[in-house]
Amino acid sequence: MGKAIKLFSILLLLCAAGTAQAAGQQELTGAGATFPYPLYSKMFDVYSKEYGVAVNYQAIGSGGGIRQLINKTVDFGGSDAVMGEEEVKAAGAPVLHIPTCAGSVVITYNLPGNPEIRLTPDLVADIFLGKITKWSDPRILASNAGMRLPDMAITVVHRSDGSGTTNIFSDYLSKVSKEWKEKVGMGTSLNWPCGLGAKGNPGVAGLVRQTPGSAGYVELIYALQNKMAYAAMRNRKGAFVRPTLASTSSAMNVTLPSDMRVSLTDTEAPDGYPLAGLTWILVYKEQGRQGETEAKARELVRLLWWMTHEGQKYAEPIQYAPLSKKAAEKAEVQIKSITYNGRYVMK
């Protein structure tokens, strides 16, 4: 009996210790971009296991992430688009754009046999403007000499939610097509000329898979995970380039501003993929404003430092381009500038 009581007491102590540990575990919350979600999911899982800090990230789209940051319902936002003037104004205080990686937006499609087609800037613009409506269009065939493409109608699939992927895509088209720039423009949400809408990168990938003859745009990993075909794109130097780690990284070889609010689309790099873009973690520079504790501010800064340093090794296996040396240095400066009640969090 005495042994049973002793064993029971030990079990109670272990349960109490476990409960106390769980209660003391710090949690950080974030929301936003689906573009980097496969990488963030891996990063946050590893970080939680190694440092005991749970990171709850909801992939709801860049527009939603920016709104939640502004509404102060999350500790950080995720976005593939820099905040616009109205959003900066609504934030009410400086928000930092801390880059975490670069990725590629691909034109994916559903055609018999999954042929590897080649597309030019004007073809992509006119497909999504609704001007080219068949895969057998002479202009598409001219760009794919020797390839037999079916006489199928093209169903355009685009994002229905506020999306950083859409921002990258429309930023590119606004650079290469005067008609697109004048009629549609760029942004996270657009007044689409044609097509079907789907939520998130997973939604677009899913709808393209279900719709024969369709064409849409997603981050590369979503096409790879779903075994979907995607196009080689002609860049500014006239080369047809497929999205790879090397061609995405090449697009980062530009002059980087100190605030890292920079576009990588339509790169001048000879071997660069033209539909590449950075993705950012958005945080308030002053962490004392939202009612956070100083301990939570320190945990947020530690997470950001880990993501832009040790965590970078998880990017390449999931087909994201790690930060270049210059981009990582710019990220360091921003992270070190974060304050709590006016004092630098990093000592």
C-alpha cells in the first residue's frame, strides 16, 4: 500500500511539473502569406521542438496578415507584398519588413500529358486579360515550335483573396504589359478581367488540377507538391528560364534598400527567373505598444534571428531560395532595431 501511495505521489508530481512547463511555454502568433507556408510550417515546427516556443501561424493570405497585424491580433504578419501607403498609415507606427526567403511564382496549367511549354511576357498578359482563349492560339504555338497543343479553351484561375502572390504576379505584368498596367494594375486584390477565383495558393492549385485546360499562378512548391506542369518564362534578356533555386537566387542580385521593400520581378539577370519575389515577416518596430510583455518581445526577436540565420537551411529542400548574404545583413540591421519601450531588445 505504501509503495502504491508513493508511486501515485510521484505521478502527481510529474503531472504537476508537466502542467507548469506547459503553462510557462511562450507562444507567438502570426498570420498571412500562403506563399511561404510550407517553409514556415517546417521552421516553426523545428523551432518549437528546439526552443520550447510554440508558433501559431495561420496561412490566410498576405492581405489578411497585414490586417491582423494592424488590428494587433497577432504578434507578426506574413506578406509577399510590401505594405501600401494606406496600410502604413493605418498601422499607426513604423512596421519593419524582414525578409525570410525568396520564391518563384509559376504559371501552372492542366493539359493532356503535362507538356513543358514556354511562355513570353505578352502571352501571359493576354491569357490573363482574356484575349488569348485557346491553347491552340497561333501565338502560343509560335513560342512552342514543334509542340502539339490541344484545341482547348483556356480557363483562367486566379486568387479570390488578398494575396502577396497576386501582388508579385501583377507587379510583373504591370512592368511587361502597358495594357495590363492601365486596365488591371498591381496589388494584392484585383478587379480581374476574366476567370475563376480560389482562396490561397492551395485553392488555386486545387482548382487548376480539377479543371482541364485551365491556367493559374502559384508559388513553385505548390506545383511541385501536386505534380503539376509549369511554364518556362522568357526573361528580359530573351532567355527561357525555368524556376529553380539558382534562377530565383539570381533575381536577388539587385541593389537592396535598407528597409528591404524591393521588387525582384522582371530581373535583368541573364539567368534570372522573371517571376521571383521576396516574402517578409512584418513586425512593429516598437514592441511596447500592443500590450506585450518584454519577455514576449525577446522571444519574437529570437525567432526572427533564428529564421534569418539557422532556419535558412530549411529553405532549399523545400525549393525556396535562402537569403543572399546582403539580404541577410539587411535583415540583421532591422531585427537589431526592434525596441521595447524605447530600449533595444537585442543587447
